[in-house]
Amino acid sequence: MPFYKALNPDTPVGRRTIEKLLSLRMALNGAIPERTLEETLLLATWNIREFDSGKYGLRTPESYYYIAEIIARFDLVAVQEVREDLRALDHLRQILGSNWDCFFTDVTEGTQGNGERMAFLLTTEKYAPGLASQMIMPPMEIRTKKGPVIFEPSKQLVRTPFIVGFKSGWTNFTLTTVHIYYGDDSKDNPLRVEEIRKVAQFLRKKSEDKYAWSRNLILLGDFNIFSPKDVTMQSILDAGFVVPEELQDLPSNIARDKFYDQIAFRIRPDRFGTTGKAGVFDFFDLVFREDEEALYALEMGPGYETNTKGAPRTDKEKTRYYRDWRTHQMSDHLPMWVELRIDFSDEYLQRLLEPGEE
């Protein structure tokens, strides 16, 4: 569990944070299964908005406690939009405590990379790490009737996917987390479709490689998919990945009208599988609520009262500012999670009793 030592109940903010943590913990108890050591694995993905760019001012200490409380309910969390400055990630890890570890990438260079990193946060008592790499698209081979094969560099993804392999219980598996290009507001932006197709097909080939570290592949993260019926989603399915039924109709943005985040599987069914429990968790029902705008007026700073031209904001403009500000305290994405089964000892013992099995 997170460390609460720095919370001070004698201050208004400290008392508010403690009270809200209690409410948040109660809601998480009802929404997320209890963690186990050997039987199951709780996997999540969360795009934590611009963590932490300081666009609306740096996150308050209060928001870090809420983020840590949510993450601590899982065993392994893929995080997108970690920024170049690692102070936010380091502060989060301090609250989570020493039994949490972290793997993260270097920053993807270029303006479209947006100064972002990918990260995995995980509990240390449950995993043995294995493979670790970033996804680099191989060069294209152009064969001509005469002369040698010509190799042309492939266009890389705007933000390089992060691949990490783990072993937990009876299972080894490889996680690939992505933050796919968004571009414009069209549901099937061509570059977005192409990035998803490239990632899915790259991993499909890896799953068929007899020397692969693991053939249990999980693809998760922010795909910027608008609807499960779009071409973007079909690109994942065409590569043989399966999205658990319990996640197929769950939007993951704050407005609950987009399916940006996904967790998809290409796995061996006899060594891995879901338990049927999965979902998204809407934290804004509990923290930084719509009806708490006035409570945070001072913490939002002068930008809440006046616009960039120095003119006073109307009440409607203030409300819009608060709604955006609070997504930079928490996120504009909801954490998506799934419970996996990792103990198949009963099945193994049963197979030993069957004819021809050893």
C-alpha cells in the first residue's frame, strides 16, 4: 500500500486528502478484485495526462496520493505520457514505496514524440523480468531482377513502443505498451491506422518465432481508437489479437464516448487467460468532482480567474478551465484493467494422469 506519512490532518488540504483517500479506497475495494500472490495477476494500462508537463501548473501533492492509491491496487501497470523530466515519476514511486519497481524508456526524439516516455510500474514480489527492448521497424527489402537486394529504412512510429517480458507464476509473457499517433479528429486517420497495423503485424511475426522469449503477447496502451467498429480496431484483430469480451464495450476517456485504451491478447490458452473480471475505474466520481470547482479555486492559480489576454473569465469559462485543469491533476483517460489467471497447477497435475502424459 502507499505511504501516507507526509499527510497532515491538521491542515485543510491534508484533512481533505485523507477523507478522499478513504472514500477512494472503499470504491476501489468494490471495483477491483483483491490482489493474490500466486493465483492471479492484476494488469492495468493508464495514460496519465502529460505526467508532468506543468501545462496548468505542476500537479499538487494531493493528486499524487490519489494516483498512487489507484496504481497500488494492481500488480503491473503500463503508463503512457511520462515526460522527459522524471521528477513526477520519481515522486509517485516514493509514495508507492520500495516494493514497487519501474522500467521506462528514453524520450522519443522529434516534435511529434512530444517529449514522452513509456513506463511499467510493478510490484517486486511477484515478477522475474526477462526481455526488454523498444520496437524498431526493420528495413524494407526491395528485390530487383538484377543486382543485390536494396534495403530502405522503414518509417518508425512517432512514439517508440516499449516491450518488456516477465515471468509470474506458471506464466511468461511479453507486454508491449504503445501511445499511437492521434493527429486529427477523424476516426481512421491514415497514419494512426498504419501505426497500429505495423505494431500488430510486427508482434504477430514475433509470436510465430520459435526463438521468441515468450509467445504469450499482450498489447496494451493508448491506441486512440474511437470505436471498436473502426478500421483502427480491426487492424489489431486482423493480426490475431483478441480483446477480452468484458473490455470490448468499455470506453476509456473521461467523456465515456471513445475507446482510446485497449488490452489485447495473443496467447497460449493452456498457460494464460483472463478470469472474466475487467473494467475501467472512474476516479472523478470521487476526487476533483464536478461540484468541487470552488474548493480548488486558489490551487488553480491566476489562470482560473483571467484568460491569457488578462480579461476576467466568465463563470462558464471558469468551469471549462476547472474541467481541463483537473485532467492535468489526474488524467483525461481512465485506468483500464484485467485480471489474469497465472496458476495452472491443477490442469498440469490432471494431465499427468492422462494416458501418454508425463
